[in-house]
Amino acid sequence: MARKRASSTQRSAREDAVVVIGMGRFGRALALELVDEETEVLGIDEDAEVVQSLSGSLTHVVRADSTKEDAMRQLGVHEFDRAVVGIGTDLEASILTASLLISFDIPHVWAKAISEAHGRILEQLGVHHVVYPEHDMGQRVAHLVRGRMLDYIEFEEDFAMVKTNPPADITGVPLSRSSVRTRHGVTVVAIKRPGEGFTYATADAVVHPEDTIIVAGHTRATERFSELR
């Protein structure tokens, strides 16, 4: 017999909460960051010691087998709108857990993949967002190592945002007169003065040599820009 989907009342009670399954390094870091951002988190792991170590740090954390439908339903996992599978090394548990979440009709399911093959299987199951933490971090660090970037985020379709120090040729004049977009193919989106927070960059803003800036543009253009002196 087909299971009924959770009622709208049940769903609304969980819409601001996230269930994170698998409290390894990735799942733990994700769950703790969500809690820091004042998001309710239900953490689930099979290891009693891991669960005990996180007691008091998450909204709720329980020991359970995430591949068992009855156990997940008892915890109300089917009522959540957002779920994350942080299981990596146990591929069978990762795949079975993800499949179960999809069968619950949870609208937004993220899952960690440790290889392209693992990721393909998760996508075929219907997982909405497959992430590759180790691969993505390796790429990010590679970009940081290559240039003078202070931080780097790459998005889809060859687009990136970079935190860096400004080259001399855009300092001392309003951004509208610096021709930064024409000459370097990037847009300055934010500026940070020493001792202050970031503010949005305007056409009249003047960048100083000691400032930190965030620029956006195609990946290679942002890399070249960060290498300028």
C-alpha cells in the first residue's frame, strides 16, 4: 500500500528545519553551521559516540539506522522539506537513505558524493542537489594557491567571485572612471576598508590601495585580475 504524504500542517511545522543524516566531518560541519544560523537541525547517525558528542550542540540528535523506513518515520523525517545525506564512505547506506528520502517526496534533498559514479547514482535516484565536498574544496584551494586571491567561489558556467587586493591601476579614482570592466572583464561588487565591513561598490566609489575588494566575472578573468599588482 502506498504511504500517504505528510499533511500540509505537518510540513509547515518542519519547513524551517533541516534533517542532516550522517554526522561525519561534512555532516557535522554543515549541521553546526546551520545551528549557528538559527536553523533547527535534526541530526541522525548510527554511531552512539558521535551522537553523544553532539548532544546539546544541535536542536535534536538521535541514533538511528537511516536505511529503515519505520525508524525514519518515527523520527518524523518524512515531514521535513529539506534533508541532507552526509554519508560518504558507506555507499550502500548513502544510496538507500537517499532513495528513502526521495520516496518521502521531500522537496529538497542534498546528498554528498565521493565519486562521479556515486554522484550519477544519486542523480538517477532523483536527488535534487548532489555535492562533491572534497572535489570542490580541492578546486577552490588550487585557485587560491595559483594566485593572490584571499578567497574564491566558482559558480556554474565558468563564473566566479573573488576576494582580493586591488591592483594599482584601479585605485584612487571612481570605479566609473577606472574602466575595470572594459580592461579586465570583471565587476567590482563590494569594497572593505581596513577595520570596517564590506559595503556595496557604487559607480562613485573610490578604491584605496589598502582596501579588500570582491570582484565577479568569468573564472579566468577573475584569476588574471587577482594576479595584477
